[in-house]
Amino acid sequence: MIETPKNLTKNILLGMLFGFIVGASFYYLEFLPQRLNDFFATYIFNLGGSIFINLLKMLIIPLVFFSLVSGISSLTSMKSLGNITVKTIGLYLGTTAIAVSLSLMIASIFKPGAGYSSEIAPPDKLPEGQGLYETILGIFPSNILEAMAQNQMLAVVFFSILFGIALNKTNHLTGNFSSAFEKLNTVFMQLVIMIISFAPIGVFCLIGKFVITDGLNIFQEAFKYVVLLISVLFLHVFITYSLILKVFTNLSITTFYRKMKEVAIFAFSTSSSAATIPVTLKTVQNDLGVNKNVSSFVVPVGATINMDGTAIMQGMATVFIAQMSGIDLTLIQYVQVVILAVVTSIGTAAVPSAGTITLVIILQQFGLPLEAIGIILAVDRILDMIRTSVNVTGDAAVACIVANSENLLDKEVFNK
Ligand code: ASP
């Protein structure tokens, strides 16, 4: 098996800490002339952070393609592919519905929007979200190269599965050509590890860039909304995922969280489930022992459609804005929010701030004032970082459950 560099997680944490310290000292101490400050912000933090994200993104499509094709083409029965698909989609929808319900429950008890008024100006232009129709159509590409070039994950997953099946059926004619994909997959995994060995520096730049531009005054606005949202995100990660892991598997919860640290930090510093795919895949396969046949499908699909953290934000933001505008949502409307948040989180792109874009769809549905998005956006940076970590943790938890149920989880690797 390919080895990860020693002490990587510790070094990434140190990178994160230094990023905070250096970013904050630039922001608060202002010991450098403005121009020099701007130079550092642009050429060290921005450039370094963007290079790191580009390198991660560079791997996504080939990695997903090769790992999925090599997984599917080596399957002995296609029935198990059907089972994996049904279980994965079912668990993704189910956990997201639990996530929004939890968020709505806490929001209706603690009322983040009661007595809140704000002078924040509305954004210049309201973003437009992608609906369910476009998401479904997007699974079926008319041009696979275009879909790959535009990082359309579901289209790439769909094509890779078809290609893997065709390869599987023609192996006897092609001199076992699928072994070539197996080898390419190993090479790409090695590439992932080479790139993530730079993560301590990459994370330093990303966190530094965040702090140097915004400082740490994240709680200034909409204090109650921010605190409640963060609490629900934590509750969902530590209670819901622990419970479903306990109910569906007999795996050690603490081992799961310990091994997920690195993935969570990546998601936190990149704010993108998509950019985190290489790290999630590596961790789920190499550290949690999930067989490639499961992980290569569950992880990229999860990064695209499974967004529990995003749904939690959308639920909380809807109630927050409704309460702020003096609108009482009825029970039926709460149920509608659950359904809508599940559907819109599926249509949310796995990139920074995408959740606030699809939030517009929900607000429109209930006739809530769209200008209020301004308040949500003002505090969204750090919240986006936290909810992206929740999103990817959910993907990994589902990967473990599905693999375990199909006897495709190597417990020895998991417990190591
Ligand atoms: N940044 C999130 C993700 O990539 C999406 C969002 O909620 O904005 O998972």
C-alpha cells in the first residue's frame, strides 16, 4: 500500500495554527506599510492557497475516472453495483433529511431571528441556483470531454460506470485491459499523496488568506444565527453520524473521527467538497479500509449530492429570515423546507459559498425577502468552512456503512 508521509496531520494542524497567527497579526497589528501588506496577502497567501487548490482540483477528474473504472470493471456481479447505488442514495437522502429537521427544530426552539434587525445592504445581484431538473439532466452528458473539462461530477461518474461495465464485459477480448486502469489508479493515488504532502504549506496559505482579509470578527453580525448554526453542525456530526454508524455497523466511532481529522481540515481550509475529493478518497480507502468498488462511487457522488451541512445552514437561514421578517412558518411549511433543502442541497455545487446561492430557491418558494441573503453572506465565510467539513464527514460515514453492509470493509485497516 502507498504510504502517507509521517506526522502529516500534525503538520497540517500546525500549518493551520500558523496561518491563523500570521494572518491575524497582519490584520490586527498593521506593522507593515499597506502596500507591503497587500503584497503579502496577494503573493503569499492568495497565490499559495490558489496554487494548492488548483493542484487538488487537477486530480479530481482523472482520479474519479480511473478509480471508478478500475472498481467497476473488476466487479464480479453487477447486482452488487445496484445494491451499492440504492443504499448510497437512500442514506444520503435520509441523513440530509435528518440534518434539516434537526436544524429546524433547534431554530424554532431558540429563535435566532426574533428581535433581530439589521441595516445590512442587499447584495447587488442575486445569485441564481440550479434546480432539480438541471441536476438530473446533468447526469447524462452530451459530450463527455466537455463534462470532464467543466468538472461535472455526476456526468463523469455516469460515464465512468458505463465505461467500467463495458470494460468488464470485454476483458476476455481485450487481454484483461482493466488491469491497466488498476495500475493508473495506483499512480494517481501516489500523485494525491505527493500533492497532499504540501498540505501544511497549502493550509497555512488558505487560512492566512481568510484571516488577513476578514480578520476574526465573525460573530459581529447575526450572533445568535452563527452560534446556533455552528451548534447544530457539531450536533449532527457527533450525534447523528455516531448513531447511524452504531446502528448500521459495529465500527469504533472514535477511530472513525480520529482518521477523519485530515479530511475535515482540508474541507475546512478549502471550503469545497469537490477540491477535497482526492483526500476523502485516499482516507476512506487507505485508512478506513473501504473497498475501492464502494469508495470510488460513494465519495464523488457524495461530494456532489450529499450536503448535510449545507442543508442545515439552509434550514436555519430560512427560519432565521422568516422570524426576522415576522413571518410564522406553519408545520406544513416546515415539512416543505425539509423537502426543499434536501433537493436544493443535491443541486448545490461543491464549491465555496454555493449553498447561499441555492438558498435563494428556498426563500423564493416561501416569499421571504431575498435581500436578507445579505446578512447570511456577511457571516458565511467561516460557516461555509465548517459546513463543508460536515458535508465530507457525512460522505465518509456513508461510505463506511455501505461498504460494511456489502462485506467490502477491511476491518483490519479500519482499526489499525
Ligand atoms: N462549500 C460547500 C461544499 O463544497 C457547499 C456550500 O454549502 O456552500 O460542500
